[in-house]
Amino acid sequence: MASAILAFAVSAISYAISAGQAQTHDALHEMRATSLAEAMLEEVVSLPYVDPQGALTIGPDAGESNRQAFDNCDDFDGYTEDLGEVADAEGVAYSSDYAAFSRTIDATYGSVNIAALGGAVAGLTVTVTVTDERGRSWQAIRFIAEEAE
């Protein structure tokens, strides 16, 4: 009887440890995904709002074939990094811990109502979506107000 109780206790403790490790893994996975989204969003908003060359089209302009050549926020519209190809601003791939993720960016011009500023404010909404190999996704969204002239 003591052996049966001991076996049950060991089994219960093992299950609890296993469940705790799974939750820790999921939390770390989510933290990596959100950090990838936030890092890309910070890279986008670090660039000027207005294109220095005066281009008025959204997305990369002529000669901007990679993200290191992007010169304003809206150049990132449509940018994609496939699974295992996520890289930092310098183009250096993240460690293998991030290989399970892909990123896409959507940038859209529009306006947002901000009562404290007196109504509609024109600008660019940037959405970074990070997706893992299982199809789960996380987003970071930022509205960048149009610069006053």
C-alpha cells in the first residue's frame, strides 16, 4: 500500500513539474514574439515620417531594395521576414531561439480621433505582426502623427 501511495505522489509531483515547465516555455515563447514585434516597431518609428526624397507613395521607393535602405516610416509597408529569417536592423539574423517566428509589416495612412488634440489627427498606423510556426500571432501597433508644417 505504501508503494502505491508513493507511486501516486511521485506521479502527481512529476505532472506538476512538467506543467510548470510547459507554462514557462510558453511565457518565454510569447516574450520572444512580442520583443521581435516591438523591436521592429521601434526601428520603423526611428525613421522620419516624411520621405527625404519627396516620394509620396507608400512602401519602398526606387532603389530601396532592402530594409537598410529604407529612409522613412512608410517604406516598411509590405515588408516580410519568413520563418527563421528574422534579423535585427543591421541585417544580422537573430539566434536560433527566434527561428520559429516570421514578421510582416503593414503601414496605412489615415486619421485617428484624439479629443485632447481637438479631433482628427492625420498620420500613419504601423502594424507589426509576428507569427510562429504553429500559426499563433502577436501584434504591436503604433500610430505616428503627421508632422506639422
